[in-house]
Amino acid sequence: MADQYRITKHTGSTATSSHSGTLLYTTKLENVAFRAYGKFRPAYGTTIALWRPDGSLVEAKSGPPRPAQ
């Protein structure tokens, strides 16, 4: 799996590593990875991240913060 683009979900507002979150999707093709990444919408208090096969972060988007109670 080291030669694949990864899409992960992380709790909180930061994505520190491609292996620290929940794996949502993997593919070997860059254009397919970007298309799939665009379909994911982060929920409250989560971050969705797209990673290159070498482990570097391509893009990340965070959902709105959790409402205060």
C-alpha cells in the first residue's frame, strides 16, 4: 500500500500523518484520488486529508468546529 494515494479522516483540526487517521480510500492514480477527495465532506470536528504515496500531504479540509455546549 506504500505506492498509493490515501484519503484519511482525522478527529480534530489537524492531520499529522497519513497513518494516524481512519483510512477512507486508496488508489494508485492521482486523478482518481483527487476526484474521490472532492466527494468527501468533513463532519463537525474532523479533517479529511489527501496524501501522496511518499507520505507528504497534498491537501486537507476541516469541517466546522463542534458547537459549544
